[in-house]
Amino acid sequence: MISETTNPPWTDEELSPIRDKVYFYIKDAILRGEFKAGDRLIERSLAQTLNISRTPVREALFRLESQRFVSTVPRKGVVVNEISRDEILEVFLILSSLESLAVRLAAQKIDAQTIAEFDREIETLERIQQNPEELGEQELHLEVNLRYNDLIGRASKNFRLHEMLVDLKDYVRAFSNMSKHTPGRALEALNEHLDILVAVRNGQADLAESYARVHIEKAKRAYVQSSVSEPEPGLENASGD
Amino acid sequence: MISETTNPPWTDEELSPIRDKVYFYIKDAILRGEFKAGDRLIERSLAQTLNISRTPVREALFRLESQRFVSTVPRKGVVVNEISRDEILEVFLILSSLESLAVRLAAQKIDAQTIAEFDREIETLERIQQNPEELGEQELHLEVNLRYNDLIGRASKNFRLHEMLVDLKDYVRAFSNMSKHTPGRALEALNEHLDILVAVRNGQADLAESYARVHIEKAKRAYVQSSVSEPEPGLENASGD
DNA sequence: TCGTTTTTTATGGTATACCATACTGAGCTA
DNA sequence: TAGCTCAGTATGGTATACCATAAAAAACGA
């Protein structure tokens, strides 16, 4: 009954703990580039902005820290991580290895029910493929990746692996605004995703794994290409917009 | 000057935040089996035990949660995770993939300085190999794994990968008291580690990767064997001992 | 004016207080 | 006696207060 708070960004008043909402709020802000590498995240400011206390903010920040989105300098504060190009490349290596494993497992373990889901989703993605203009580049990327990861994760029956992949991809996405720089990459990625999904759906483990490796490799190249025009993530040295 | 606290388990009074000390304290307790799967971790109790407030305890628990050691049930509390055999097997799959990648990278990227370190450490490990009785089974495992992981991590020049591997191995160790159940495994593992290290030291990437896969496979088998005698981790149904 | 010292302020670290909820158990009623 | 209700308690969630430190600013002296 009592409620004197001016509504924060999130909508539902009843469910999950505030710390989770703050977590998603901040993470989303980082992913969308609103908080840039090197930015300081000041507990009191965030708390005041969101009309809450520091406690849930701190808890959200800790969670972000263990996912490497931010760093806590003891007695100093929290800053959005500065990620070097080398570090992103390291992650791409890990991604390649784990994605290969995931699609291989998916192809090996896929069952009838999941095949049905694949068929539905593949059809949906093919429709998107035909009419890619309906979605913006960003939404296209997000939507496709979401569906793809979900499917592979479900089929591979390895929840931990799925989580790790999602985390790593979020991480890469946050610190390399790829699709912003290489237009057309989203659509290309969609094609690659479809290749992988079809191979998985047909139980072709080796083929799926090959496609996956190629896919990650191309994503990496797109990142490398985009990163040459912008010397260091977070620095605004680059000429032109 | 003021100091009315009865000393907590840790020794240094000055350095890192309390939350870190609590984190290592609880994690260590889980790794050593003091806190078993299913145990509830009650903030106030822990805080009282350690003569601190709930705040740093909560922060430590959140960190443990993001590493999957504990789960927070909303409005319910924190419990040490119950890990199923299947889940451990899932992690072994991931481990195999990442460990292969790590040793392959290590073999490819190793430099002169690191080779020198390898030579020193290999010699040390061979001495241990000759006189394994000097260390207990547990210490042997810990010591060897520590040195091994550190070397591979340094040589592979992929810090993120190194961290992930350490985390995953800790996780497996925490929820499968392997070495407790299969005596001799520690020494066997030492031999396998030495094989890998020598191959890496000599730049033999393929060989090192093969050894690594075999090593993880054997570790997995040791786990599976030990887990048949103890039906579910955390349940004390098993007869004997 | 410049450098050094002191004071202020910003901010994270920790402790504590209060609130909400879910569980527990006692007591009441049928 | 069985089942329900309600009060009490345990416990996590959040807010707030206080402390320590480091950075910034101001004041002071050479």
C-alpha cells in the first residue's frame, strides 16, 4: 500500500530483487554503449538516479565485476573495463573452441522435439533472411543471436556451456561495437547461423562444427576490421564519426 | 589503534577488503568439504562467527553465486549447490575443450623465458614424482595442479582462458572429492601433467593437445568411478567409511 | 607566485537498523 | 483430535549511518 518512490526505469513493482533489475539496467547500458570503457560508475550517483539505496547498486556492480564488465579498484571505485584488442582476440579463441563444442554436441544430442523447434525457428529465420530490411541492423543481430544461442543451447543439453557462451558473446558485444562498424555483417551472420542450424538439425556434427569455426572466424575478422578504424576502444581519437 | 574484535580466521589486519577474505574463507570451506552440498549458509550466522557484519558476508556470497558454488533462492537464502553427476560431466566436456585449447596455445606461443621456467618446474615435479610419499594425496594434487595450471596459463598467454580453467577445476574439485576416492590418482595425474608440460615445452602442439584430452578423460573416469560408490554427492547413503 | 600543508569533500567499506516475508508453532474452534 | 488461524520468529532485502581514505581545494608561508 505504501509507495512513495518515483518509478525507476523498470516496470514491474512486485517480482525480482532490485539488485537484479539494477544489474540488468547497468549491463544493458554497457552493452548499448551508454556507459563506455573507462567510465566510473559511482554508487551514490547510480542509486540516486534510480531512486534506491546504494546496497542493491553495489550488489549489481559486484555481479558485473565477476563477469568482467567492470573492475573494482580497492578503495577507489568501479570503472567500466577497458578491453584491449588483444583481450577480445583471446576471447574469440575461447569462443571458437566452445562454440565448436556446442554445435557438435547439439548435432549429436538433438532429439525429435528439438528438431521440431529447429524447423520452426529455421523457417522464421529464413523469413527474416528474405526481408532483412524490416529490422534494423542492431535488432537483426540481437534477435538472430538470441534465437540461435537459445536453440543451440537447448539442443546441446549442456546448460553450463550455454551460459558461458552467452556471457562471452555479451562480453565481446559490449566491448566491440561490431555491427555498428561493418554494415551487412548482421545479415551475413544470419546466413552463417542458418547454415549451422541446418547442419545441427540434420545431425551433421562435423559439418556444423566447421560452419561454427568459420562463423566465429568471420566474426573475429569483422571485429578486427572495425577496430582498425577506431584505434582503441573507448578513445575518441578516430576521425570522422 | 582501536580494535575490539576477536581475531577472525585470517591474519593480516590491514590489506584487502573484508569481503575478499570472507570469500576465500567460505570458498575454501566448500572446497575442503566443510560446507557440503545442500547446506544453508545463513548470513547472520556467518557474520557472527567471523565477528563482522552481514554486509561483507553478503558480498562474498554473491561472488560465490556467480561462480556457481552457491545458489540464492529469492527470499529464501543461500545454499551450497547440489551438483548432479550429469552436471559435472557437462563441465568435464567444457574442460576438455578448453584445456586442449590452452595447451595448444601454450605450445605454440611459448617463449625462451617461459621455457626456462618450464625446465625448472618440470625438474621440481620430477623430484616430487620420485618421492611422492613426502606429500599427502591431497597436498600432492593441490600442489601439482597449482604449478601446472600456472605454467600453462603463463605460456598460453590467454589470461581469460587461464581464469576460466582454474574456476572450472575448482568447481569440479569442490563437488567431487575425487582424490579422496581413488587413491593413486594424484600420482597418475602428476605423470600426465608432466607429459603435457614436456610436450608444450618442446612446442609439440598436437602431442600436447592429445595428452591433455587423455588427461581430462582419465580425470573424468576417476570421477565417474568414485561417484558410483557414492550415489549422489552430498548424500551419505554410501556404506563404508 | 609557487610550493607545501591543511582542510574539505567525494567515495567506497562496513556496520546497523528496519522492513517484508515465509516458516513455525501455539492456541482456538469445530 | 484435527485442522485452521494467528502470532512470533528467523531470515533475506533494502535503506541508512558512520568511518576511513584519497583526491581536490583552499590556505598559508617562503
